Amino acid sequence: MNVSLTPELEKFISQKLDSGLYSSASEVVREGLRLLHQQDMVQGQRLNQLQSDIQSGLDQLDAGQSVDGDAAFNKIRKMSADRRNG
């Protein structure tokens, strides 16, 4: 497989090689791809959790378990203030 890189990416790879952390450009690229794969997996897990949370909320609404909007926002504001104040 041949890959074309921008001059900036070629310079970045050269810097990584110069640092001594990697012994070849292929190692640098493989590490980058491993990190990209890991990031994709984390994003997928976050998306699945968000979809699950949304479904849970919809199920609660269907069951008549809801909270007054003003009360919910007031609770969120208080939680945010508490976090900022330590």
C-alpha cells in the first residue's frame, strides 16, 4: 500500500523518528492508526450510551415519569454551580 502524505505530516513523522521513540515511519503510522481505531471505538461506545440514555428517557416519559421543565433546569443550574464552586 502506498500512502501520500502532506509535507507537514512527513515532517511530523521525521520528528518522531528523530526523537528515538520509533525506529521507522511505518511504526509511527501504525501507532497513529491504532490511536484512531481506539478513538473510533470510544466514540462508538459513547454514541451507544447516549442512544441508551435517550431510550431510557423516552421509556420513562411513556410510563408517565416526567419532571417539570423549570424544576429540571433549576436542578441542572444548581449542579453546575456546585461543580464550579468546588
